[in-house]
Amino acid sequence: MRINTEQVARTLEKRLAPAWLIAGDEVLLTGEAADAVRARARADGYTGRDLFVTDRSFDWSEINAASKTLSLFAERRILEIRMPTPRPGKEGGAVLAALAADPGPDNLLLVVTTRPEKETWSSAWFKAFEQHGVFVQAQPVEIGRLPQWIAARARRLGLEFDPGAAELLAERVEGNLLAAQQEIDKLALLQRSGRVDLDAVQSAVANSARYDVFQLGEAVLAGDAARSLRILDGLRAEGVEPPLVLWAICRELRALADQRNGVAKKGYGPMAERHESLVKRAAKRTAGQAVEPWFAAAARVDRQVKGQAGPAGGNAWTTLTGLVAAIAGARLPPAALRG
């Protein structure tokens, strides 16, 4: 069974499956889902809890042995495994597959890890959770849905956000759901009236935005020039180096060029499907535009970073700004791509 984090509560009301896999990069959502499973398990009499944190030297036989060992007090237990990455290896995969199929009559298996990788979707241990238990996918909230997500979260605490206030908070915490929840909690303490307007957000909420290069790539493909440049400025302010930004832009450029040439490659999993959809829309949006100047600008950034552009070669960040804006749909003079 596969569900998202919004469906966890309804699923738990119906039944408590014996095996749960919670995966995703959104710490807030994975944490809340795991808390909900633990709470239902405790209500059903699972009073014990054995916690295992895996690493490269982890001995998977410990979990296997623990699942077969009777508790001193004959209590029902949660066997919780936290994996920093969804790569348990051959031995770990075999243990997880076996436990997902049969964790034991007095055990509940709970595995928490990060977003599944391409090879994870076809692995035997992953399929075992889908077949015998529940796989909970913590999907990121898209930027366009973030104001609605914030407003819905706030209503749980008795707050009613004005539309402009929710949008401002979404901008301040872009890409950081944990920060968004923390700010909502703070506003719940400050706003006794329950109404949150633009002024309340401006005075109470810090700028907690955290950006990554993948968000930049998505914004560029989506044709959102304003957001693309805001993310680029944020990356620069956070100390991200130009080569990493250039890598992300070139990754999207190659995907875009492949799509336009009819040689686009299929990915795996819902994140790959979302990226594929963005690339297809970007190909339609940029149809008729030459991509060669964009690749030339990317090569210029590479030379600027390496100090090979000459005394009048320009600045890498300036060229990146022009390149990002151009791919995202802004109308720029040719000089903007020369840095």
C-alpha cells in the first residue's frame, strides 16, 4: 500500500499495519508521520521500542535477532530503524524484506529514511513494504501550493490567514516546511484574535528561506523568472559556489535540449515524473528559441570560474544571472549573457 503523509491519519483510523516505511526529505512531514504511527501503536499496546540507526558498519543481524527475541516482560514492541539513506545493501535489504513480510506477532516494524532513489523503487525490500505494509511518501509541497498549505496548517491552531499574509509567509520560508510550522506556532501565541494579516507576518516572521540548486532548476524550467532570480540571490547569499549552480543549470539545459530533440530519457518515481513534466512544458515554452547562446553562456561561466576568461571576461555571478533569467523567459539584450 502506498499513501502520502496527508492520508496517514485516515489510514491509521482503519487499521495499524504491521510494517511501515516512511520516506522523504521533508523532515517535518516524515517526523509527523512517524509520530502518528507510534501514537497509534502505543494505543494498541506496543509499549516497548527498540531503536536502530544504520550506517556503513551496521550489523543487520542485530535487528534480525531482536525481532525473534522475546521481551523480558512479554510486551509488544516497535522495531524502529532509521536509515540516513535508502541504501541498506544486500544484507540489509534481505533483512528488511523478510521483516516487512513478517515482523513477528508482537512486533511492529517502522522504518524512516530519506527520499527513495531510482534503484530503490525496484528493490525487493521496498516492494515488500508496499505489498505487506504501508509505504508513506513525504512529498515536498510545491511552491504554488505553499500558501494554501500554510493556511490549512494555521487553521488547526485556530488561525485564519489573509491571502496576502499566507503568500508573504510562503515567500519568507520557501522550501523550508519546518520553518513554516515554527512561524505558524509563533503566530498562534502572538495573535490572540486569531486573524493573521500582512502586518502581523511582516512584524513577527523572520526570513527563513533556504534554497537549493534543484529548486533553482525547477523555477527556471517553469519559466518563473522572478522566483528563479530570488533563489539565485539566496544561493549566493548562503555561500553556494558558482560551479554547483552552473552544474544545476547545465543539467536542466541538457534535459531541455534532449526533449526538444526527441531523445528525452525516462526517470523513475514521482519526483522524476514531475521533473519530466517540467521539462516538457519548458520545451513547449521555448520552442523557436535557440539554445546555443545559453550553452555558450554556460561555457563562459565555466571559464570565468576557472580564471580563463581573460582580463575583460566578466563575472561568473553576473553571467549566471543573465543565463538564469534568459532560460526562465525574461527578455534580455544579448549583452546580458556576456557577464
